[in-house]
Amino acid sequence: MSRFVIVTWDGAGNLVPTMTVAARLARAGHDVRLLGHRAIERRCGNHGWRFRPFVRTIEIDSAAAMGGNAGMLHLARDLWCHPSVAEDVRIELAREPADVLVGDCMLLGALTAGQAARIPTVAVFHGAFAPFRHGPFVDLVSPFLAQVNASSVAAVHDRCALSVVAAPREFEPPVPIPANVRFAGPLLDGPPLLPVEGDRRLSAGTDRSVLVSLSTSDQGQTPGLRRIVDALSRLRVAAIVTTGPAIDPAALPRAGNVTVVRFIPHASVLPRASLVLTHAGLGTVMASLAHGVPMLCLPFGRDQFFNASRVEAIGAGRTVAAEADAGTLASAIADLLADGNARAAARRFAEVISGYRAGVDALSALERVAHVECGA
């Protein structure tokens, strides 16, 4: 048995790969502590780990609005690169030692604290790898790296004993990959982010079944969801719309062919889905591709434009503006439902994903980091 401290934050979709790692390590018999925001325990519960709340770090709840660009700046300055996260890691390690520290790839303070403590440190990438080498995230956090004594984002990640990426290598553009990176493919079997609302399933035997999932955090998506319901009401489809904890289902219009719920596991819907409408968060993109379902992407920000571009690059969907009106959305939905090439491309990529065996090899590499540290 090895002792793991896993440091994460309540960014909604980022939690699924992290909690998958935590739950699998716990099931394998390791001692696992999850250090993070109190909202994580309140919403997700405990699944074999011991939860430790942040003491010095700012409290956030992904169900609250992040505030657009200003919100991202706040997170970069006061969370991802803030010394308080490093201090919380030091407090936890002083209270109870660990053999390995596993940190969300965005929590640069946590990763540098683990490296400074000279224990093996592992970064979990809940998004694709390439956006963390250059692009909007790197530009956003670079002014604050001095707060955690880091020269660059890449330097922090490259000093880790291991980096586990919750996506396939084939989803990435052609960028150099450091030797410490292991592509796990999608890590989607973690505990649910919310209680399931009954047995909601798409109709069997139809080729016009649609799942709509526009983020489990508040990214100002309510107007877009209303336009989507309007668009779906104009089509001969059966649809399920999930709103997540941030949006009240009652805030959306009613339509006879549309069911609106806060949360339902994608795995219970996707086997019968013909199309997914998504903001292009990596979790929904990976879940859709794993089931061979094409996507209509409506990105808002963050890494979503990158993910949407990769969906288009592999031929498994297309992108429309998040502000598109109901008529434009209805036309795009109808076109994709009839697009056999997109469906075939998504199914081909599902075969690629199946080759990653649900991340077994990458998780074994993570356990080996602990074995080396313990002298096993």
C-alpha cells in the first residue's frame, strides 16, 4: 500500500478524471487523501478516499458563475498560481506524509509544492496536453508564475515524475511530447458529480436521439440552452437536456420531445444517442467519442474552442457559434443527423479510444511511481 495525496479544485469537469484516479487507487488498496474545495465533498461525496479541505486557499463552487474573462483572471491569480495552495499542500504533508503527490495540471502551486518537498509529483491533465504548452491558458497564468517560483508552465509539468493525460494521443495536434507524459485516453468512470435523477434514457431503435450537455459549471449558458430547446422542438427528434448544478431545469422552456434534468450519467444515454450538442468540454467530447457519437460543438471559452477544432479535425462533428439562433441550430442538428461521414468518423475514433483500455497502462505507471519511492 502506498500513500497518495491528490490535490484538485472545483472546476466541475476537471473533477471526473481526478476522481477516477482517486477511486481506482483506493480500490487497489492504496491510502488516498483528496485535498480540495469543500464543495467537492458536499456534491460528490466520498468514494474510498479521505477528504481534506483547503485551509488557506480561496473557496469556490463551480455551481456559481465564474464571471467570464475576469473570472478566469481571478482563478489564475488567486488559485492556480497562488502560494496559498502550496501552503495547503505543505500543511497537509506536515500533518501526514505521503509517498506521491498527484495534482491537477492547473494547480501549479500544488505541483511546485510537491516538487519542493522532494516527493514524486504527478500532474493529471483533465484536458488535452497541447493547450498547456502554448495558447490562452499559458498566456493567462504567465504573469503570476513568480508567485510559485516557476519559470514557465511547461517547466512545472516537465519536472513532474509523471504526467497523465485524460485523452488519446491521437486527439492531439502534432506537438513534441516529453518523456514523462502518458496518454491514458478518457478517464470517465469516476463517481458522479451529482445525484442521478431517476431512470432517464433515450428511446431505443431511433436514429434521431439527441443528448445536450453544456457544462456542469455556470458559464452563462442559460440563453443558449433556451435556444437549443427551441431548435429541438422544431425537429422530429427525442432529446435529453442536462443542466448541471448551476442551472435550474425550470428556467428552460418546455417541449414535448425534450426532457430536461440536472444530471444523468452520459454512459446511460450515449449508447442510444445519435448526436450530442456540447460546449466541447473535454469530458463530454471524450465520452461522446468513446461511444462513437458525433457532436455539434458550441464552445464558450476555456479549452473548448481547441477541443471543438479537434472534433472537426477528426471529422466527428462541426462547430457553430454559441450565440447561434434557434433556426441555425435546428438546421445544423438536422444536417449532422443526416451526416453519415461524421458518424463513421466518430465510430472510428471510438475504436482508437478502446485501445487505451480505460487508462489501465497509465494508471499502472502512476502506481509504479509510488513503488519506486517506497523502494518496492
